[in-house]
Amino acid sequence: MTTATAERGRMGELALYFLRLGFLGFGGPVALVGQMERELVNDKKWLSKEQMRESIAICQSLPGPLAIQVGIYIAWLRCGFWGAWAGGWAFILPNFVIVAALGALYVYLGDLQPVTAIFYGVSPAVIALILHSCYRLAKLGMEDWVQWAIAAVCLVVTVILQAEVALLFLGAGLAGILYYGSLFRRPPASAAAVAAPLAAPALAQTIPVASGSTLTKLTLFFLKAGSLTFGSGLVIVPFLEQGLVHQFNWLDERQFLIAVAIGMISPGPVVITATFVGYVVAGFWGSLASTVGIFLPSFILVLVAAPLLARYRLNPNVQGFVKGAYAAAIGTILGACYLLGKIAIGDWLTALIGIASLAVLFRWKVSNPLLIAATAVARRTSTSWARCTSRKNSETNGADERASRRSSASNTTTGLPALRAAAAISSPMKPPPTTATDRAAAMPAPMRRESSMVRKVTTPSRSAPGIGSVRGRPPVASARPR
């Protein structure tokens, strides 16, 4: 009874620790693993340094988010099988609650103009964060030219052909076995050692495309995605972009960038993006199905494959597959950055935000939430300034238009006298005609003809008898004949 009570106490303590870590664990997988090493080895003394190093090395050889898998493995060492489930889901629960709440806010407020402007400025900062994380991963695991050649091939395939990411990882892992392993040098030490890391990509290829409800499609899609995150949670970005945007058309490019941003600013691993996507697609139950789908492969791999890798992880074939898959991860991340960058950077302001974010990340140690918040504020400020400037310009244009209307109205009222005065100035008045000839010449042609006809009718003939010739007197009637 005492042993059972102590076991429950240890499991409760374990769950509380991972709840706190999931709620406050910012900074990505490297920072989270470093925090676990500092607190569990130095402070709580739950593990030795050798056990912690072995946990990290084993989980780095498995597909899946590194921080979550290290937490599950530590919980398994501490409290066994059920402790692994309790500790792992306690680690995930705060992330799920936070990201699901952000998904609900986006669904109900995403169409508002201020929210759209904020996320518009966040997108180039997300590209900068992915590039910086890829640089750190390359420094950590890229060792020779063969890995860089594999990464370059995966980059070209991702950008040009947009091929299935699972095939890229499988091919890169086989190339790593051929170059680094001992498959063609001597018989392999154990077939299980090679089959263990290959199981996840092969399983991903055999999962059928769901044809049922949306929840079933979400679960199966993220089960497949959860088995492909070699090296870092960012490896899931190109796979999700292909499936969510192009295959199922659940999101557009801008919404996908917002989902990645939510995953990067929230505590926990980047793959918590699945929770946000699930809520946008199918509400709360969609977020729950997506979360279970993305993290379930990590539990299975840690509890099934980790004991095998603990025994065979020094096998050259296993190490060769991990190196090849790691190089494929770098190439696909860079390819996704190129494809998403064409969408996120569309004008001079977004280009400036992206370049400035990248410079800040390389110069100073800035947390992801702080950088995202700063770019959001910058975009919101620039939008407000542009709106104020536009309002001032419209007010100025309106005042000019009103003044022009008043000027045109005054010209309409006084325009005819002004024109007459201008005509009088330009052509001086001539003196009035004094003689009959001048008056006739001044008349218009029709009036002249009419006047001549009147004169012909009213003027008497000089040769008519009995008509007086006195000028200016009326004619005298002739004497009646006798």
C-alpha cells in the first residue's frame, strides 16, 4: 500500500512538473530540452547526466517533436509506461488550451480589419523565424558535403516539383545508409536496427487517404504528419503546406502562415500548429482530433522504438539513416521558406519587416513571442499612420474641391458682363453712321433689301401726269375727267 501511494505521489509530481513546463516553456525544442536538463538533473536530481544525454540522443534519432519525446522518455524512466502517458499529455495540455483559444479568437475575429492587419505584418516575421531556426539546426547537425548535397536535392524538389515529403525523407534516409552505413561493407549487425527508424516513414506511406468525415480526415492526416518531423518540428511545415493548402484546400496561404505563427509564439513545440488548424477547419472537436493525431506517433515511437534504439543507436546504418533524414529536413525547410516567402512578402513594408526581423534574430537573443508582438505592433502602427495620412489627404482634396465649386459658381454669375466688357476693350466702338449711305451700309443684307423694296413702292414716278413734283409733299390727286 505504501509503495502504491508513493508511486501515485511520484506520478502526480511528474504530471504537475510537465503541466508547468507546458505552460511556461517558450523558446523552441533546444530551449525546452535545456530547461529540463537544468531542472531535472541539477535541481530535482531525477536523472543523472548520462541518462539525460542518452535520452536526448535516442529521441533525436526518432521522427517527432524533440522536446515532447524527451519529456515522454523521461517520464517513462521515472514512472514507467503509465507515467509516460501521464507526463506526455500533461506537457501537451497547456499548449492545447492556449492554441485552441487562439483558434477560437481567430475564427470569430479574424475578419476584422485590425486583426487582419496584425497578421499581415506577422507573416514575414514567421519566415525570418523559420530561416533562423534552420540556420541553428544546420550548425547542429550538418557535418559534411554529402548532407548538404542531399539538402540541396530536397530543396529543389520541394520548390519545383512539390513532391510528397515522406518520399523525400525515405530516399534521403536510404542515401544516408548507403554512404554512412555498413550495408554493403559487411552484413548488418541487426535487421531490427535498420527497420526501427524506417518504420515511421514506411508506415506513413501505407496510411490510406481517409474518405469519411472531416474529423477522420484530420486525424489520419496528422497521424501521417506526426511521423515525419525529423530534426525539428519545423520539418512539418512543408508537409502541412502541401496537404492543407493544395491537397485538401482547408486553408489558403495566408491562413497557413497565421497557423505557423500561432505555433511559434505559443509555448511548447511548433507542431501544436495542428491544434489551430483543426479548430479553423472543424471547431473544437477538429482541434482535439488534430492534436491527438499529431502527438500519438511520438508516444508509440518512444514506448516501442526507443528501447530498441537504446540498444542499437550506435549502429552505423541507424546513424546513416538519421543523417540522411536530417539533411532532408534542412532542404525541405528551406524550400518551404521560399514558397511561403513569395506569399508573405508582397510589398516594401513586408520586405522591410522580414529583413529587420532576421537581422534582430542574428544580432540578439530575442524570444519568438516578443518578436511576433513587435512586428504586429509595427504593422498596426503603420496601418494607423497610413489611414490618418489618407484621411488628411481626403480632407485637403475635399476643401480644394469645395473652393473650386465656389469659384465656378461666382464665374457663372458674373461671367456674361465680364465677357461683354472684355469684348468692348478688345474692339473699340465706332462712331454712329450719319448719312443715309452709311446707315444703309451698316444695315444687314436682308434689311437693306427690304428697305429698297419699300422705297420702290412708296416713291411716285416723275413722268406721271397730274402728280405734283414738290419734294416732301404728298401727291395730289388728278382732276376728275369731265
